[in-house]
Amino acid sequence: MQNELLALQQQLVPDLLTMMKKRYRILHHLFLTQPIGRRALAQQLQTTERILRAEVDFLKEQGLLTIETVGMHLTDAGKTLLDELADVIHEIEGLGKKERRLADFLGLQKVCIVPGDADLDPLVKKALGHAAADYVRSILRAGDILAVTGGTTVATLAEQMPKTQLGIEVAPARGGIGENMEFQANTIASRLAAQLGGTYRLLHAPDLMSDEALQSFISEPHVQETLQRIRRARMVVHGIGQAIPMARRRNLPEAKIDQLAGQGAIAEAFGYYFDRSGNIVHAMNTVGLRLSDLKHIERIVAVAGGKSKAEAISAVAHGCPINVLVTDEAVADAILENRREEPNR
Amino acid sequence: MQNELLALQQQLVPDLLTMMKKRYRILHHLFLTQPIGRRALAQQLQTTERILRAEVDFLKEQGLLTIETVGMHLTDAGKTLLDELADVIHEIEGLGKKERRLADFLGLQKVCIVPGDADLDPLVKKALGHAAADYVRSILRAGDILAVTGGTTVATLAEQMPKTQLGIEVAPARGGIGENMEFQANTIASRLAAQLGGTYRLLHAPDLMSDEALQSFISEPHVQETLQRIRRARMVVHGIGQAIPMARRRNLPEAKIDQLAGQGAIAEAFGYYFDRSGNIVHAMNTVGLRLSDLKHIERIVAVAGGKSKAEAISAVAHGCPINVLVTDEAVADAILENRREEPNR
DNA sequence: CATATGCGGGACATTGCGTGACCCACGAAG
DNA sequence: CTTCGTGGGTCACGCAATGTCCCGCATATG
């Protein structure tokens, strides 16, 4: 077991393990920001140029990165090493343990944690997307239908998804909401389909509409068809939002927002608002995947990070039949911290 | 697989393995020579006092050794670490591979190799004894009969055997030969029995005697009984000697020695002399375990090291039904080296 | 086209740490 | 008692790691 070896090395050469982490961090950061120069990288990694330079010289010597006029790039060997190293660093940092504890606490099948706090460092969100993309890709099989919601985090996943030729059908789980095109479920679906070498469907509908409009809308044949595809998805990937900021982004009336706040709404997912215990306090009149559809879907993957979302994530985990959660360390720590206090209440 | 981790580390922090080996070497040497002081240890490890001091300070900080006025000692944590580390170092040094190759070539069940050359460094012999003791102890079960021959190497084994309460019966496989009491089979048997928490029998007999004397001697009831115990041993541990030096130590007449040399005698074990192909060229009129008894014994362990004995060890391995060989790296290298030349002859 | 920015790489002074070379006090052993 | 080996302290030296620049160049930008 490699864990034993790491334990031995922790005793015998602790500073070299530190060195290993340091170099891994450089490679990893480089991977996320390439191409990038010495100075900029040094600043982002909170180290001096000279120190980074020494490390970079070494890593170049090892053939793990190339130095060009535009900046530094990882070589294929560097990427391979990074992948293989990820698990090791995971264990060294104790993330594996946290994942198991969090999965146990939230009753999930699996939890993936990336180091850092997506609120503080935008690269953590990128790493989050990468980790989620890795996981999704490891599960997907040719011919699967994959449903995705919108949001910046899921958009990052699509961006980080490596090119493959899997032949997946990607469908948006939600209609459009009134914000940036870039983060719409439709946009993400098309992007993901491009990366995965598959096809995609679109749900040309506003996310929110009146009852009558909704009824007539969903009886449209092509909408019906898309909705049926969505409901037959094998896997759905969705984000988790904070209730109030989300309501604001949807331009809900102030009165409605106040009402939600009064009901203790703290989290949002799939158009549903949850209080901290996971109870649904409000369901939007939404087109797309409903909560009741989820139980027919094999694998439900939630992706969200940033300490500010910790409570929301915990709430949705209790209220939604999630299988897998991909999040960051700040969230994991916050939830596990709260857990200790809960039993006393 | 831990090998993968080592490969990764080799790329990312090449110093790590070097440093690990260095510190392992210090701990190992300290284990074999404790209590010992800074200066003496530095000299033996071919390093400077100041360097060793830095390492020792670190290892002390890690709680792996204690520093007292009499010198340094390993702590229990240090011993544990050393044990666990042994396998890792084994693989790093490629000894595991050599063991498998040598076992394959000599047709043995198992080979254990310790680094170094017992001819050059007396501590290697000690390590040899330690490794052999470790192996023997791992096999022994309560109630077993263990037969041992004489010799300095087997004596070292007895010395290195940790105290246990196994309840073993130890019997000398040979009578006494005319040399130092310390290395007699009888002495070793009693010592081993003390360490293993068992009983022992003695074979009060000269190793070499005339036919008539031998006949009358082995008909003595208590000798008979001891001999029967010996032949029912589950395990026998024996040394391997070079033919001519051994003959000299036994004070054989010069004429006999010349005759042995003429017959190509190169190795000695159990009182038999072998040529390089493993043919018996001379059998002494010996009391104790005969070659023909060996086939009834479950596990036959040979312990011998030092490059000068390489040919002898190879010869005995071919001529004797040995199961397990514990030797040093110099021997292994020499035998494996010769192997490449043999097919061409 | 000219300018500005960020890139890699070179250069150099400085400093800080590893290291060598001692010292002493002490306890054990002869 | 002397002698040896022990740990621990100290200090100066030297080199390597580091901080701090600079330059030439490619690219983006106006």
C-alpha cells in the first residue's frame, strides 16, 4: 500500500514531501494557466520570481515543461505526471479522508474535493471544473444522454472537458434564465457536446413563465420530445446556488425575495428553493427537469464550490437525491465543522 | 503499487530517494552498532562528523533515536520504522530482483540478499545474521525442532535472534570440531534455545572419529536419541565453508588436503566436500546430520556471505537440497556474473 | 508603423545556511 | 587516577540559494 510508504517518508524525509507538494502545485497551476510567464506565475503562487525560476529550471530539466517565448507549457510527460500525482497529493493532503467523511455525513455515494476556496481563488473553480469533468468522463459511455444545468461552475466543467469522440447526447436540463449567454444550460450543452463528440438538443424556453403559457408550451411536439430525452438521461450534472442571490439574478420581485428569505430559503437547485434542512420552500414554475424526475436518473452529480455556498450545498444535499458531489476544501471543512455543532442543538 | 509512487518521486524529487537511503543507512548502521557515538559512526559511514550530526539531530527530532551519554540508541519507533523501511530499500536497491534471479538460477525456493560484502565489512555478516534470524523466526512454529550447524555466520544468527517464547527444541546438527567454543553447533544450539524460549539437546561428540569408534558411539542410547531428534527436525540452518580453509581448521593432514585440492574440492557443508559442480568428492566420517537425512527435512536454510565464498555457495546449492539461501550482495553478483559465462563454456 | 507589455535569460551582490574544525565537561572504563 | 569516547557548544569560512536588477525579443495594441 502506498499509504505506508508515504507515512514512512513523512517520518524520514518530511521536507522532501513538502518539496513534492510545492512542485506539484507549480505544475498544477501551470496546467490551469498556461501559457504563463515566470513573473506572473510567481505572483500567483505567492512566491518570488527567483525561487520559482529555480524550480522551473529543474522541471524543465526533467522534461516536464517547455519554455517558449509566449510562456511556459506543460509537456505531455508533465501532464501525465500531473494526473498520476493527483491521487498521491490527494492522500498526502488528507483530502481522501475528508471525502469519505463528507460522503458519509451527507449520505452520498461519492465526494470529490479539490484544495482551496473557489470564493478566494478563481483557479479553484477551474480546478473544480476539471475534477468534475474527469469524473463525468470516467462514467460516461457511448450513447448516454447527459443533462446539464446552467451556471458558471458547470460552464467551467464544459470548458475543461477534454476532447473525445464518445458520441454522447447532451441536453439542457433547464430553460434559459435572464443572464449571460455564456452560462445558459443550452450553451453549456452545445459546448459539452462539441467536446465529447456528440449531439445536443436545445430547450428554447424561458425558465420562468405563467401557468397557462407553460401548459401550452410543453404541449408543443418538439418541446415534448426534448423533455422526454431529458427525462431519460442517465446522468445529470447541476450546480447549486444560494437562494437570495439566485432569486435576484432571476429578477424575482422584491416581495417574493423577502418571502423566500422569511421562509428560510438558503439554497437553489433545478429551480427549487430549499431551507437549511433541505425542505422545499418554493418551486418555480419551470420548464425542464423536475425534482420528481430525478429518481429515474441513474447518477446525479452536483458541482459547486466556495465557502459562501457551503450551507446551500449542505441543504441541497439533504433535499435532493444527489449521488456525487464535486466541491472544494473550503466547503468540505465548513460542512464538517458545522456537523460537530449540530448534535448539540 | 508503491513502485509507481517511487517512479513519480524519482522524477519530481530525485533527492528524495537518495536522502531516504542515506538516513536508512544511518539508522540501520546504528541498529547494528548501538550504542555508538557520533564520531565513530561518522567514520564507519564514511562521512564527516558534522554532516552526521545534522542528520542525527533530525532523526532525534523525529523521535527515531535517543542520545545518551553512552552513545546513541534506536527508539522503538526507530526500530519499527527500520523494519518497515527494509522492504522499500530492498526494492529500491533492486535486491528483490536479484533475489528472484538467483533463486531461479540456483533452483531455490527463496533467496534473501543483504547489501554489501561480508568479507569487507564485518557488519554485513551481522546484517546477514539478522536477516536469517528474521526469516527463521517467521517460519518457526511452537513445538518445532530446529537443527543448526556451527560456524561464525550461524553464530551471528543466534546472536541476532530476538527473544521470544516460542517453545522450540534446538539440536546441534554436528558434533564439535576443533575450534573456538563460541562457534560450535552445541554452543549455538543452546544460545538459540535461550533466545527462542525453548529447550536444547547436545551432541557430545567429536565431529571426526574412526569407523569403529563411530559405530560404538552412535549405539549409545542417549546419542541415539539425540540423533533421532535431529533427524526429525522440521528445519535446519547451516553454514557453507570453503573446502581448503575448512580442512585446515579441522586439522586434516596435509596429504589429505592436497588430495581434496586435487579432486577440485571447493566447498564444505555438513562435513561433505563438494567440487564446483556440486559433486561430493569426500564425505567425512561424521556424527550428526547426513546428507541423506536432508530429504526428510522440510526446510533447509543455508546462511553464508562474503565474495570469497561465492563459488562454494554456488557449489553447495547444486549439490545439496537447499530450500532457502541467505547471503550478501557480493555473492549474488558474483554468482549471477558467472552464470552469464557458463553457457559459453 | 510605433509603442507597450510580458516573455526568457543573463548578471551580480548579498546573505544565510550548511559545513569543517575546534573546544569543553562529563561519565565510564581501565 | 588517567584515558577514552561520549554529547554539546561555538565560530569562522565558503558556497549556493536568493533578491534584484537588466536586456533583447516576440507579440499584442494603438
